[in-house]
Amino acid sequence: MTSLRQNIIDLREKKAIVEMGGGEAAINKQAAMGKLTARERIINLLDENSFHEYDLFVEHDGRDFGMEKKVLHGDGVITGTGTIFGAPICIYAQDFTVAGGSLGLKHARKITKIMDHALKMKCPIIGINDSGGARIQEGVGALAGYGEIFYRNTIASGVIPQISLILGPCAGGAVYSPALTDFVFVVENISKMFITGPNVIKTVLGEDISMEDLGGARVHAEITGNAHFYAQSELECFDQIKRLVSLIPWNNAQKAAKIESREPLDPTHIEHIVPHDPKQPYDVREVIKCITDGSEFLEVHELWAANIVIGFGRMGGETVGFVANQAMVLAGVLDCDSSDKAARFIRFCDAFNVPIVTLEDMPGYLPGVDQEHAGVIRHGAKVLYAYSEATVPKITVILRKAYGGGYIAMNSRHLGADFMFAWPGAEIAVMGPEGAANTIFRKEIMEAEDQDAMRQEKVREYIEKFANPYVAASKGFIDSVIEPKETRSLLLHALQLSALKEEIRPTKKHGIPPF
Amino acid sequence: MENKEYVDFVVTARTYKTLLTKKFINRPVWKKPLPGDVFSVLPGAVQSLKVQVGDVVNEGDLLLIHEAMKMLNRVVAPISGVVTSIDVEVGEKIGKNHLMLKIESK
């Protein structure tokens, strides 16, 4: 006869075996690759002692190629719930020590179960990817598993925040789950992400490329834009995720948790950042840090399309999404990548009730055949679409230049901005003075004896007339021209005023944004 | 972005001081394609050549078979003319946008 005590001992023994995943040798191999195990990752990411595991005893039902004799603990994935700074989290981590983290149907069903749970409980889902790919022995069952995950990623999109970590290989079809989620985190030397790997490329093309050069962390953080956050180590990556989770709401029915308001560290510095000469660069992140609580700013996509800056900060204790042209990189132009970057961020903010503050200083769109042929028209249109569609509070501060189509695109009054502020040095015009003078006074310049002198004079004339905020202000397109040092207090006022903003849109199944 | 080496950068007739991105520096340079240039549209291998330099071809004539994505793709002449150069060999693995063959109209 068994006693309860004996039952408990049996349970503990069973758990201890399964919790070892692929066993000591495989765990040592994981460590040798510089990687934490799936279990260590979950423990380090979640609040202490908050992890509660689901489906520990799930087993695969493969019957072919010797699979019937193989025991795969947890079927290569650990799933469960926990908290991060008290926020409820559903989480899964693929366990590379168990059959290379390969995805079979039961493995996938553990993931879809925790995803369903997250969607039902309305809490964020975090997925840690570290898998060699589909479990080929299971054939189409593995493919079914991927498809069921993608479907849930899509259904959950805009309802609960979805976060993906790439902490190992993530190749072939597997890449599309992270790609469908809101934020992708990569770590130097550990993350490897691609559709076709170096071996296939070598076979087909005879080209040698390393995994790192093809789809390493840096590539996705800087070139492709597939990754939103880049870290040097797994622990740094977990810190980034904790900061992000603290700044976003649990679901689309809530606002992010409000904390106590704090003053920026050096609020008067704001008057000394933007050079008066519109051709001179500066770092717009310094401006952001002069207006956010505690001068804190969590930048998203820091390395990719750096000509626009996006990220989260707090104002008056509440989360705000910032979109800012970065004059320091490519003069702050809009191009294909920066448009994609801004548009997706705006849609995230809108879906999750995060007000958007736009800091504008941009000369226009990036000229070039490569841009035109890459479809800068449809990419640029995404920004117009995202701003127009958004119903969260939308506030713009024009810091310096606002020319042409860029002026319209960067959350202008015409796209539904709730508040439009401009600094006194703002230039709101149909294009830069040189371009405008060349067009308007073409004849005068051509006929002048000294063409350069005439051009200079006409440029000066245009600057005096239009390179200021007062023409736009006279038409009511700008609500007020403000001193830089007033920026934070006016933004706080605007955010407070728009806290209960309501904007009703026509009923539709969904819009058709340009892709 | 570490070393702040600002360069001149022109947008609608105005010159700005700014940094460039690696991606911008490495952007593809556009060249006007000639109507008789035949490029590969997929990575793959040349399975067989059907013409030689000097051959007169008509628009639509089969030039070569390009094996790519598990398919034997027929590559045909975009214009009528003379084959002036062939820059691939049978069995050679080539990437996308590889100039395979040139035709000049007569």
C-alpha cells in the first residue's frame, strides 16, 4: 500500500528525471556553446520562484524511424506561467538538449496550449527559440505544429503582447513565429536565424558564408530589421525584456501600469541640443531624454534604420511611445526601412493604448534609384496609414525642419494629430529653401548676371517668408509655437487632456494597409 | 555610428551634415540594362547550352536550360539578334542576377 508520503517522493523523483531534459552530457554541450539551458533561461527571466510548469510529462507519439524507442523529456520544450515585476506571463522555452529542440507535433501542441492560455487569460506570451527545426521523423505532423503556432501568433496579434527570443538556431519555417510577434530579441554569437542556411547556399551557389554573417544577431539587428533588441549576453537580453514588459500593458484592454512621476535629470539641457543651422546634426535621443521621467528611454530597433528613432519612455508616470527623426543619421530622411520601422511601432502603440509623441525634424524622403525601385512609395505610405489609423493620443512637436511630404507624414494635423506644437526655430514649408528657390525663381536666376548671387538672394527671401512656424500657425495647422523648455510641461498637459480621448471609426473587418 | 564622421548629404538641393549607415553605403548601384542582356532570375546551375557565340537567334528561341529551385527552367531570347558572348558554362553554379549571355540586335 502506498502512502501519500510515498506518492510525493515518487512525484519528486519523476520530476527530477524529466527536469534534467536531455541529460548531463547534453547540458554540458549546451554550456560549452555559451548558452544557458531552457530551464535556466526561464528562471533568470521570471520573478524568483514564480515559474509554474505545465505539461512536464507530455510525451511524443512518433512511431517511425526508431522514434517509438526514444524518450524525449518534455518533448523538447518547457512551458508554463510566471511573473515579471508582478505582471502575469505565459512562457515557453525550447530545450536544445532534448533532440536538438526539434519540433514535433506534441512539442508544438505544448506551445499552442500555453499560447491559447495566454490569449484567454489576456497576458503577454514570451517564446524562447532554440531549435534545430522540424522533427523530420514525424513528417507532416511537425509542419502541422508550425502552422498551428503561426495561426495563434496572428490571432493574438494586437490582443496580447508577444515577445520572441532567438537563443540558438531558428531556421526555415520556424522563423515565421518570431516574425509574427511584436518584439524579437537576439544575442551576439548565440542567435542564428535564416530561411535557408549556409549548407543549402553552398550546395546551390557554391558560396561560402558563415551562419553569423548570414543570419547572426548583428545582421538581424542592423541589416534586416528582423530583430528589435540586440544584446551582448543572455542576461543583458533578459534585462531588456524585463524593462520592456514593465513599460507595456498586459493586453489591449488595459493601459501600461502607471508609476510615480519623476523629473528628467537635466531639463534645461533641451535648449542646447538642436543646432540653429538646419544643416547641422545632433542626437535626437538627447531631446527625448530631456522630456521623459528620469531621462529614461528604452529604444526599439536601435541599430536598424537609425535615421528614425522609436522607443518607450514614461511621462508623468505613464508609458509614451516616441517617434523621432534622427538628423544625425542620413539627415533624418524617411526611406523604406525607416518607414517600416516607424509604421509598425505606431501600430503597436495604437493597439496597446500607448500615446504617441512625435518629434519632427526631417528634410524629406531619401532620393535614389534603389529607394524608388525598392518601393519607397508603398513603404512610405505605411507611415501615413499608421498615423491616420491610430486613435490613441497623438502629439507632434516640430523641433526644426518639416518639409513637404515628410511634414504631412510625421503625424501632421492633417492626419489627425490631437496637438501640434512647434519650436520657434521650426521651418514648415513645402520643401527646403534651396529647392524651393530654384523652382520658383528659376527664370530670375537663369537670367541674372551673377546666378549664384541671385540664387542666394532668392533662398534668403524664401527663408524669411516660409522657413518659420508662423505661416502654418496662421492657418491653425500648428496649435502653438512653444519655447523648448516648455515642451515637457505642455506634453504632460496634452497627455492629461487626452487621457479619455475617444475617436470612433467606421465599422470594418480590417483596413488594407500598404505592405 | 561610433566615430562621428559627418559627411555632406544632399536632400532636395540642400546639403546636410550627417552620418551614413552601412546599408546605405552598400546600396546597389543602378545600371541601365541592355535589352539583349540575359540575367539569371534565380540561383541555380546551367544544365545545358543550346546556342554558341555567333548564332543568330529569334526572339523566343531557347538559349539554355537553367536548373533552379528543383525545376528545369527554359531561358529564351528576349530579342532577335546575334549571340555575342556567353558567360556561363554547363554545370556552372550561378547566383541571381548573373549575366549569362548577351545578344545584340542586327
